[in-house]
Amino acid sequence: MSDPSGEDRPGGRGGRPRDTAVDQRILQATTSLLAQKGFRGLRVDDVARSAGVPKSTIYRRWPSLTDLAVAAVDDALGERGAVIGDDPLVDLAQIVVRTHTLLISSPLAGALPQLALELVNRPETARLYRERVISPLRDAAINAVRRAIEQTSWKGPDAETSVDMMIGAGLYRHNYLGHTPTLEEAFMIADAVAGRRLPRPDSSSDPTKLKMLPEADHHHGSPRGAENMEK
């Protein structure tokens, strides 16, 4: 007899492939509840009710509420890869925008520090969280700063220290001071770390689809324009 929840059991003799549509219902319900209540207010009964599945369906997929929350955050944040272009400072500016959008101004921003605290005693889940949520943007930013250092267009500390200073300052203001930095504030922090002004996005464009304003050439002081515009 089929499960009215639409659950598919793990593949194998007598089983059916796992139903990814059920996965998505559960993940989306979890994301919505995280945004509304934070991680501390997340309850599996609420997730099951919102997704229209029994609790057993959830626990067959994720062994704990923490694992489910990490999977939901990973799914909700979407693509975090960065395009590598010719100008590392433009690349870094794109990452600043993306990081601000996903980690600072996102509806999930309030739940992330609560989830991080829960991961302290769960090293394997914490590793997955770093790999899936933190590392893609952090590693891309470190790569951009390293290339800027190689081109002598970076006046700040080494790449790892610089990136952690930029991310850390924004999260400190958000998580401990109760202040959500604007995108321009995030850029001002990055400017201070870099020891120079970074390119800015065109305020009239979608910030997730960065179109850079003309910026002085980093090496020769000549105007930069079309080569920095998103095709």
C-alpha cells in the first residue's frame, strides 16, 4: 500500500526511489519555519504539519533536526559559486554582494548563529555546514584576494586574514550589536581591510546580477567601463 504522504522508501528490492518532491516540501517548510522562528523555535512536528508528511518521513531522510536545518539552509541559499574574471577586485565585489545577500540580509540570517552554536558539539554536521554553507563564498573570496595580492592591487593583510576580517566584522555587527549592515557598510568594511576602495555595483541593477560602475584602472588610473559590465 502506498504512503499517503507520497514518501518513497530507499531503493532496493521491494523499494522505490526516494521522492525528491517530498524532500523539497520538507526543506521548504523547514526554511520557512527557520525564517519565522529561528533554529531554537524549530520543531519537527511543525515541519511535518507544514510539509504534509508524517514525522517518520522526515527522520528517514535526516537523523536529527540539526541535520535537517543544515540541509534546508544549504538548499535555500542556492548557488554560491563565484565566476572568476580578469579583475580580482571586481570578482571580490561580486562576492561581497552575494555574501551580504545570503548571510546578512537574508530572512535566514537570524537563524544562522543559533544553528552554528548547536553545531559546536556535532563535529560531523558542523563539517558539512562549513563545506556547504560557509566555504564556497569564503574560498572564492580568498582566491580573489590572493590574485589581487599577486597583481599588487591589495594593500591589506594576507588573503585568509583579510576575508575573515571582512566577514567577521559584518557578522559581529549583525549577531552581537543587533545591527544589520547595509550593502554599502559591507563595502566600507571591505575597503578598510583592502586599504583601497573596491568597485561598487550599479545601484539601479539587481544586486545579485552585478553590473559594476566604471572604476579607475587598478594599475594605470585609466577609466574602466565596458569590460566590467556583466554581459
